[in-house]
Amino acid sequence: MTGNSQEYDATPFLPGGRARLPGLRKAAADCRGCPLYRDATQTVFGEGHTNARVLLLGEQPGDQEDRQGKPFVGPAGRVLRRALADVGIEPDEVYVTNAVKHFKFTIPEGRKRRIHKAPTLREMTACRPWLMAELRVVEPDVVVALGGTAGKALLGSGFRVTEQRGALLPWPGLSDEDGTGGAEKGISGLVATIHPSAVLRADDSDRTRVYDGLVADLGIVADLLGGGDRSGRQAENGTRG
């Protein structure tokens, strides 16, 4: 978005040609594709191995991510890394990013703490070209939508994580919409689960059950990767199979 234009679209800020992750990350730092850049500290681009077999898609950066410039470095990220370890998905198999690359927040009157505010569908659509570029470079086997907002970014406003989680869903074919043919080559499907922050928000009495559900959903991804027997690891960590 430039000048007084009201168009929401990151496409003009993408580098030309077949840029790899370093080039994409550098270009994304200057993205003005929607108004969220104005209040955010910085762009938070994805991180991980170029040849990662799993792309984990969250909603947007949080407060710590906005300050540090890296995705999933806060408390939710620690929950996610623990769950991935519990199902045997190695760090080098994962690329982590968000549907929206800038932190959207509000500051309640009389307070200093920045409170997360969910991005709109318009903001998610504006940021989609960055995700398509990441998919083109990484070429993951499977994409994991972490939470309802990430699911809606991929499957539309009718997505409900409570109804569609924990199963291999058909890949929606986003390149058919925006002409970026080849960006989704080889993706076998989409697995939806809760955002790891849901574990942190759960009551103490319910937290183990919520975490176990996250682990069970990620276990489906591990099975798709040929992760082998997880029962021993899950028994050791107190999670269900």
C-alpha cells in the first residue's frame, strides 16, 4: 500500500525473479502492503530450513515476536517446540511462519501492555503473497494450520478448527486463485490444530487435556512423515497416543 491508496496487497513489495528465503526476508522488511506495518516494530518473516517437510502456519507475531523479529519465540513457541519433540518431529523438518507478518494489537486505556488483536480477512489476504513465496521455496510435504485464524487464511471464513482439526484435509489450491502456479508443488494436504497459545489460556485443570489434543493432532503429521512409533515418547512425556 503506497501513498493514500486503500488497496491491501503485498504483491508490489515482493522481489522479482525466483528469490530464495534471504531475498524474501529482506524484501518483506520493507513491506507496506497493509496498514499494520505502521504500528508494528518490524516485519516478522518465517524461519526454518529451506528443505523443511512441514510448514507450520500461525496467525501473526505476538509481542515478543514483534520485539525480536522472529516467529514463535514467546511462550506459545515453547509449547509448540515441546509438542513437536513429543511426536518426534525434528527442528530441521520444520519451517515456521505466520499468515500475517506484522503484529496487530491494541493498548487498553490506562495500560501499557499491548494486547493481541486478530487480523481481518482483508489483512490476511494482503499478506498471502509472502506465504505463497515461502511455499514456493520450501516446498513442504504438509502444511499445519495453527489455530482458527490460520485455517481461515487458507480455507476461508467458514473454517472452524473445532470441526476440522486432527485430519488430513485436501490442500485448497491457492495458486489457482492468484496465478502463482508451482508454489504448492508436492503438498499432500493440510492438518489443522489449535494454536499453542490455547494451551496457555486453558485452566490449570484442563491444560493437560488441551496439550494432549495438540500432540495428537501433530502426531498425524509425524505419521505422514513416516515418524514411526511415538507411543514410547508420549508415555514418557505423559501424553496420549
